[in-house]
Amino acid sequence: MRNRFEQQLSIGQFPIEQTIIRSKSKNALDELLSALKAIYCNKEYNEKIFNILEKHIVSTKKRTGRKGMDLWSIFVLSQVRLCLNISYDVLHNQANNHRTLRQIMGVEKTFGYEPIEYEYQNIYDNVSIFSDELIAEINEVVLEFGHGEVFKKKEGTALHLKTDSFVVESNVHFPTDYNLLWDSARKCLDTVSKFIEKYNDIEGWRKIENWHYGLKGLMRELGKASNSGGQNKQTRIVTVAGAYLRKAKALLKKLNNELPGFPQNDNKDILLILVLEHFMILMEKHIDLVERRILKNEPIPHGEKLFSIFETYTEWVKKGKMRPNVELGKKLSITTDQFDLIVDYQLMCDQQDRDIVITLADRLLAKYNIDSWSFDKGYWKKENKELLQLEIPKVIMPKLGKRNRTEDLEENDRSFKRLKNKHSAIESNINELEHRGLDRCPDRGIHHYKSYIGLGVCAYNLKKIGRQILKLEKSAFEKAANKIRLAA
């Protein structure tokens, strides 16, 4: 049973509304907590946030059983994790020891009273339940709160948007066909080991460790031969690759022969069989790729390549940079406004920047009044610019390639240059996002990858809102102090 948070004060407990955050603070956590406090204390937005959390998390659960972690505590901890870009171990420590954070969570008590503490697994299991759909809805509420209550944007005020993209890396090692073959073989052997641990009477795998060390050693030899120089390099590569492939083919043949004899007595056994079959298919695929590339000297089409056997959504992204020249993950497009808030984000799947402009415009034009919108050259396409100009007064989309006379006059116009120069501000937004955890996703699976990105965007927006709240509080305090000084 999981409840929305309603703080019932007991002796020695701090009310969330009375949490003190220094207005002079420039700490990222203080900025985040000031925004969370403001949302919690605002009844309208508090209700909206809890309605979304209940719809996605509680609606499918029974109202019986052990009490789970409160929805408010889960939400706060999920934002702290991304805002500070910390591991679950550090988050566990912060949740049990950081006084201001615990006050915002509503669990802090004065000295002498038994504190409420969380176990590591409790935090991990709860913080990881958020879906990307849930976070997208919450981010809409956060944006509405920021625009309306903090930055005081009047209804109908036009936005000045900037759009750019960057790569959020997935948690993978650098892929080569021969080390992915080793990964596949290793997982096959690990799965067989689980059968051996469960059933002592399985025969034929007495030398399973020799298979493991033998394949790993040949994989390392092939890597060393590929990376080293000297005479007859190609001959050495072919020789080692041949031995590696013979060993891998022998293991695959043994697995195919032994697979029908593995027990299938319960659901766990059936699941292990399915896992084994999956990695055997991948093993066969990479045997073929290594053989074709090294022994047959055949170029491998990009579409046939796989960049991780675990995070299969990973893409090989080249953005024309010197460092890094290649990034492994997915491209994320973000759109920011004049308040530096992210009003839209989109994960791209095998798409170029120019491919998403029309769908992006459809989403944003339906919600906002837009006065200007700037892009970099990667988004340029004649049709994109012409369609945007029908709805938006100022479209800053520099042409990719040689410009004609009309285009040259347009891009040398003073207003065009001014907005183009302002577009560079989005680079600092991207840099801050990467510091909020969106440089590399440590979570596994596409579902957690998407939700991790959503949490990072939401934490970024909350931090920006919190910074403005503290700035306004500091300004109000200084004005009051000046009045007192003048009166004295």
C-alpha cells in the first residue's frame, strides 16, 4: 500500500513549510529544494503533482499490505539523484543524513526523537519505478509553475525558443565485433553455470572454466594484434582470429548439442533456456561478422552491426566533433525558452536533426505563442524553414552549404545575427544538463534510459526555478534591509 504524502506532525517533527533555505546559497541542492518546497506549499500545483503520481503509480495497486514509501519522498529523492548526478549509495547517505533534504521530505525530527531512516534497497526499488510518461506529465506541471508563479510570464506572452541536440551516452564499453562475440559467449557460459549450480547431475561441463579462460585469452590476443604495429600485422591478425573463431564455433556447437538436455522443471529453468538461446543467436551473429570482416576481408554494412548485446538501443553517433569523434548512445533534442527552461525534449531514434523539425513545431505551436525560434545548421532543410515561417515571425535557421544572394542578405541582417548569437546560450544549458547527469546514463534498459532522461530534464527545470526563487527572496530581503536602514 502506497499513500500520497500528507504530513501529520508529531512531537519533534519539522513542518515542510518552515524549512529554511539560505537565499544567498548557490548550491545546486539548495536551489532544487527551494523549488520543491515552493511547489509543495502551493496547493494547486501540489494537487496536480500528486494526481499524476497517483494515476501512474497507485491506481493499479491494492489498498492493502505493507505501507510503502510516500509518493512525495520518492519524487524528491528522484530529483536529488539527477540534480546532483550521484549514485544510489550517495543518495542513500543523503536521504538519511542531510538535514534540509529530510525536512523537505517531511521526515526530519529534532534531537532526542527516533529518526526515520531508509534502507538502500528501499530507495533503489522506489526511485527506479518512474516511467518516462509520468515524468513528461510532471515536467509540464513544473513548466506551468515556473512560467506562471516564478518568472511571472503573462498569458499569451510570446516565447523565444532555441533548439539543439546532444548525445546522452548509454552505459556500454567501446564495441568491436570480436569483443561482442566474447560478451555473447561469456553470457552463454554464465547461464550454463546457473544450471550447474542448481542441478549437480548435469554432465559435460567439467571444463567450463577452461572454455571461459580460453575464449577470453584469444579475444585479448586478437585485440593486441589489431592495436599493435610491426611487420606481418595482417597475417598475425588472421592467425589469431582463426583460432578465436574455431574455439567459438566449437563452443556454439557444444551448446546446440547440450541445449535439449537441460532441465525445464520450473519457470526459472524455462527463463534460463530463453536467455541462453538469445545469447547463442548473438554469438552466432558475431562469429559470422568476425569471419566476414577479418578472414574474408568483407566490409560490413552499418545496418548489420550491433553496438552492445545488453543495451541494444545504442547507436553509433558521429556529430563531426574532434573530441569525441564518436559517441555511443542516442541523440536528445532540447528546446529552451528565454527563461532557460526546457519546454520540450525528444529522444531521436536513428534520426537526424532536420528530420524532427516538423513534428517538434506541431507540438510546440499547439501549446505556445512563439515569436522567434533559432536552430543550428544541422536542422536546416528548405521545407522546414518555409513551413516554420508560415507560423513564426522570426525563424533563425542558417543554411547548410552555399547561400544565394537572398539568403546571404537575410543572414547578414542585424536582427538575424543578434538572435543567432543568442542561440549559443543553449550550449551552456546543454553543459548544465550534462552536469545534472545527462552525460552518461548508468541505468540499464531502454525503459530506464528514457525515464532517466526525463528525470534529468525535470531536475534541471526545478533547479532553474529554484535559483530564480532564491534570487527573488534575496532581492526582497535586501530591499527590506535598505528600508530599515533608511528609516534608522
